[in-house]
Amino acid sequence: MMRELFGTDGVRGRANSHPMTAELALKIGAAAGRYFRRDQSRAHRVVIGKDTRLSGYMFENALTAGLTSTGMNVLLLGPVPTPAVGLLTSSMRADLGVMISASHNPAEDNGIKFFGPDGFKLSDEAETTIEALVRDGVEPAQAANIGRAKHIYDGRFRYNERLKTTLPYGMRLDGIKIVIDCANGAAYRTAPEVLWELGADVVPVGVDPNGFNINAKCGSTHPDVAAQAVVAHGADIGICLDGDADRVILIDETGTIADGDQIMALLARRWSEQGRLKGGALVATVMSNLGLEHFLRGHGLRLERTKVGDRYVVERMREGGFNLGGEQSGHIVMTDYATTGDGLMAALQVVADMVQTGQKASELVKQFDRVPQMLSNVRFSEGALPLEADDVRAAIEVGEKRLAGRGRLVIRKSGTEPLIRVMAECDDETLMREVVDEICAAVQAVA
């Protein structure tokens, strides 16, 4: 069945435009409620978290109305990171978890992500069934069976405590100065609190959300601001989260930026040395740099690649029994501790390594030399199908032949924005740029 609502990470789009309207959110809530409320003999509950976007209030209310109309009891967490919703869905014995967030997208966008009762994101099959229920409509509950809604005020603190338990017992971060950029998003209180409670000297950035400034020239998509703060304050490390705090970019003490590939390389090597890396492999997407693959092979480890989307990384991890995976963009998934990507949790593992080894961040987050990589995005208009155009297909075929044996090419439609993403890797940077530019030009001509 063709999916129209769900992308690689839930439903996402511009607020008050299809599909992210209050009317459709109500229908999605009702459909999800009907899907999960199968056993009529007991009460059912759903936890809902959100980030700091202004439209979060609207979608929170619409989803609550839809869910309660099918008899689900709703527990409202308020602004919390996405991984907190995954954790609390399981720990609070909920049937469903919902996160209202468009992650790293601008404030005008919003999204709806679902978690099953085990705290993991829903499968494609479950999302497809929910989408069918949205289209076909659902029968509401009888008046006497309508659900209730209540606020849960300590959800953030439960999550904070879980974060701290992922460090060695009793470990403190005294003497470590950390710049933490929360992107004016969901972790604006959580992240500084946890670091301060662990004893770090905290320099907060991006902790003044106003509904419109989430991800605005801050956070993991704009790490230069935090990099400048690291140098200015003489910090030991910088941590940049995105709007819902499920991804992280790190900055060493010199202001140099390290992406998810470098973080995964460090954790994979360290966990392998400690006998903790299950399956002798790291799971990452097709976007991860070839340098990471070469690095892992040099340490006797494998790189298992998936299509783009942290949920697909998690699915492969669960299928193969692996416990470490993620994306170059900074989603780091550690299933020993969490059910989804957790930016702050991953950063804490690196900071813990600094404490245990006495090494500087610059000695830890540069694990390998990257193969030159170029990523360009081409925006397309609604209804356009640029990857099906003959000229675009021809340009891609030519590019693949030019890179054959020297690099690789990944072309895909974004699952969260109307973008065609063109990525190439090659030791010959001139050739790489020519190939990417030619394909982008072909896409632009039909977009």
C-alpha cells in the first residue's frame, strides 16, 4: 500500500499545511488509538511529549482529542527529548508513545513520531495500518468509555536519572567545562541539569526557547556558534543537540567539529576493546563515510549499512543482535541503554572516556581520516517526481560510471523535507564535485 503520510521518521511538514494540520492530527490520534486499543477489558494509556515549537500546543491538543475519543488515557509530559518518550512509554507501561517534533527542521515545521509499548519506533507495517485507519475513519468509543488526560510533571526528572545511570557508578565530571547547545529545543532544561548534577562546569547555549527559535542558527545543524563558545570559554568539549535531542555533534577543545561517524568510531573501538560490542559490528546508514568503514575493518570490525533513517538502523540492530549503531548526522543508538537515538547519552559516553583515560576531546573524537564527501540538497516543488525524470536518471547513470572503482554515489529523496539529497565520495575532489553538480543541475531542471 502506498504511504502518503508517514516518511522515514513519522509524519512531518509545515504546520497548518497538509499533512500537519490540527484536523489531520486529530484523525491520526484516533487511528493510533484504535490500532493500539485492541483489548477492551483493560485501560489503555499513551504518553505524549513535545519540543518547543509554538505549534506543539495545537498538535498536543488535537492528538489528545483523537486519542481520548477512542478510549485512550493520555499522559502529557510537556517539553522533553524524543528519547525520553521512548523510555517513559516502556517504563510507564503505556501502549503507545507520541513525540510531537520536527527534529532538526525549522520552527515552522512540526511532526508526529510514534513509539510502541516496548519503547521502539513503530514498524513500517504498523504505520501503514494506522495510515489506512486515518483514510477509512474509525468508530469512536461510547460516551462512557472516553479517555482521560492528565499532566505528568516529573517525566523529565525520570529521564534525567536514567541518563546518569549510563555512566560508571559514582563517576563525577568535576573540573570538566562543557558547552552545551540545546538548539532552543526539547532538552533546554534537561541537558544543563544533568551535566550540572554530574559536577561539570556548564556553559549553556540555546536554552531560551520562544516557540520560533528552535534550531535557528544553533544546535547540531549550526555547530559553529557552540564551537566559538568552546574556544571563548576555554571549554574541554562542546555538545550540540538538535531540536528534539536525539542527535548530537561534538566539538573538541580546539573548536573542531566531529560528526556522528567519528563518535560511532570511538564507541565501536572502545566497546570492542572492552568486549562489549555485540556481533563485532556497527550498524550505520549508506550516508556514513567510507573512512569509517575502512577504520572499522582495520580493527577487525564490520560496518552493516542500512537505508537512511535511525529507525532502520534500530531494526537492523534488533534483527542482528547488535548494540551500537547510528547515523553520520549524529543519531547514536545504544540499545544497552535506550530504544532510540539519544544525543546527550552518546555525548556522556565520550565525556566518560575523557574522565577514564585522561585524554582530551581532540584525542578521542578524531578516530579516522574522512574520504572526501560532498552532500548537496535540491528542493523540489509539491507533486514533482524529479528522480523519475529521464534526464535525471541519465545524469545519475553517467555519474556512477565516472565514479566506478574510485568512489560511490547515493541519491535519495528526503523522508522529512521536499529535498533530493545528492551525496558522493571520491578521493578525487574535483571529479566528485563535477558529478554532484551535474546531477543537481539535472534535478533542478525538473524540480
